[in-house]
Amino acid sequence: MLVVGAAVGRLVGLGLVDVASAWGYSEADLTAGGAATAWVDPGVFALLGAGAFMGGVTRLSLSLAVIIMEMSGEAHFLLPILLGITVAKWTADSLHPPLYHVLLKVKHAPFLPDEPAGAAALHLHDISEVMKSAPLTTLREFAHVSTLRRSLRDTTHQGFPVVRPMAGVGEVLVGMVSRAHLKVLLR
């Protein structure tokens, strides 16, 4: 990806050298690198092209800009590199889904949507609508084996909140333990 982008960027840079020559700049002016012709450097355009192509394909932005800037060792290239990568990312976003998302679909890998179905109205419901009305079975931080066996026998819960008694507050949640974990421990 970097090579293709660098090749296209260099071609654009060489085209700009021709444009600058048509505007009256001599070859000596362009190679001398004065302030008026500093922007006409095919090597810089190759660097920008590599970053822009990679940014358009991978949809990376800031981290890729820092990597490309570190490749050149020139901190003053950061702004043009970041601008090129950002424009390439925006253009790619408007034209096509990201490459890695397409590969996930091709491989039929499960891919979760941004928002689960029905999540938009989830805040309108109270937790009591979802929870069972039966009393919750909690386990103390230090419990007898008989209490653990009774909890496993009398309920169908798959997990139990572990609580610690606190003076003035009541019981405070300190963790969760699963039914499977308790069964293994009680063998």
C-alpha cells in the first residue's frame, strides 16, 4: 500500500515540477529549494501519497500521520501529512465501506452493529420490568458450605452476587460468583 501511494504521490510531484517549469521557474530554481519553490519536491509528494493511500485503505488518521512523519524525520511535514490522510479518509468513507469490514463480511465473521436492536428506547424502562420479582439470593463474602449448597439446590440462578455487611449501610456488593464456579469449588 505504501509503495503504490508513494508512486502516485511522486507522479503528482513530478507533474507539479512540470507545472512550475511552465510558470517560468528554471530547473536550477527548483533544485535550489528557495522559499518560493519549496513545495515542489516529488519526494515530499511521495511521502504524502504513501500516507494518503494508506489512510484511505486502513482508515487510520492520527497514528498513521505520526508514523509517516517519523519515517521522514521532518516534524514540519506533520500538517500536510495529516491533511492528506484526513482528506483521503473522508473521501474513502464517502465512497466505500472500510476494507477490513468488507473482509469480515466476506469471511462471514460475526460483526456487532453500533447499537443493539431496541437500544434506543432502553432508557425508558425501569430495571424492575426486566428483573424477576422473586427475591435475589446473595452470598456473603465468608459463607458456610451448607449455605452454598442450599443456594445451589434451591435456586436456578446462574450467578450470585457476593456481599459484605457494612455498619450503617447494610450489604455492599463486592463481586459475583457463577454457579459453575461454585460447583467446581464444592466438589
